[in-house]
Amino acid sequence: MTTEWFDRVTEELQDHLNSICEEYDQIGHMNINRASKHPRIEFFVSTEDEDRDYFCTILFDPYNEEFYVESFDVELLQPTRIILHDITDIIEAVHESFHEFLTHDSDSELVYLDDDSDDEDDEITIEEIDVEWETPEVTAFLIEDNVEVTYQFGVDNANGDGVLRRVNRLWTDDDILEDESTFTFKKDEASTIIAMIASHMDRMVGYDEIIDL
């Protein structure tokens, strides 16, 4: 068991973090925690009220000498580990996390759309939508301090589309992982969606049938 690889990477990361954050006119910070069983590097930006907004955590397994990030498998309803094999993978993980943090750090929702193009590689564009939430987050499933699934309904102020927001939360030993998705639909579609679900609920599987309660 050694932390030599951990020490080498942390020495390089600060310069890369500065470059990443400068792209978005932000100042990023690193917090290195060596005291835990798996040392971690936490990335954050300072808020106006001198608080910290964390946007990424990279962990290090000293036994296998590998860096990783924790994620959540929506299908299996369990945490997963994504291995970061080298410094390039680590930098990309921090960069992507920071980008997602900035684009979700508002009351607006983001929808990713395919951009029609004649190019061989289609580009992805981002359209920001302004949602007026009509309901609070409603809990659809909950195991205390373990798993929570919530839904929230709102209306797109620009075009009147219905917006359904689903959030999965998973409690780990050190953190709460969130996975969020958004579904939009027209008023004419709503009754059809409701009817289709209601007609086939008897064939659907509940959480209690796939996880040990």
C-alpha cells in the first residue's frame, strides 16, 4: 500500500484546475484529505457568502493504487466506481464535473439537443429553459438514509411544455450521490402518457422486488 501515486497527481492537479476554471472565469480550489481510509481530493468554488460549493470528489484506493469517482447506477440502484486510469482521465473528470456544476447551478433546467448538421460528427447544443415549478419535490420512494426517488412537475415558461424532473439520491458512507433527469411533453400528450402507464402497472416491478428491504 502506497500513496506515492496520489502525491504525484495532487502536485500536478492545481495547475490543471486553474486552467479549467479560468475557461469559465471562475477560481477553483482543492482540498486534500489524507486522513480517510481512501484519501480524497475535493474540488470547490467559494460563494459570495464565503461558503463552499463542491463540484467534484476524486478518491484514491491505496491498496489497488488507483483513482476513481463514485457514481450511481439507476438500473441497479447501487453505487458504482468509475476508475480513472491516468492523469488525463482525472483532469477530464474534473473538467466535466465543473461544467455540469456550472450549467446546473441555477433554477433553470438544461436540455441537450442534437444539432442538425451535414458534418460527419454531429455537435451537441445546449438549450436553457426557464421552468416554473408547480409542485415541490414529491417523494415516490424512500429508504431512510439509503435511497430516495423524487419527482417534481413544472411548466416551461417559454412554450408551455410540461416538465417532469426525476432525482435519485443515494447515501454513501461519505456523501450523497444524485442522478437527475428531465422529461418534457405537450399538454396533448399528458392524458396518453397517464393512460399508458395506468394500463400496464400490473406488469411493472417495484423497488421491493429488486432490492433487499
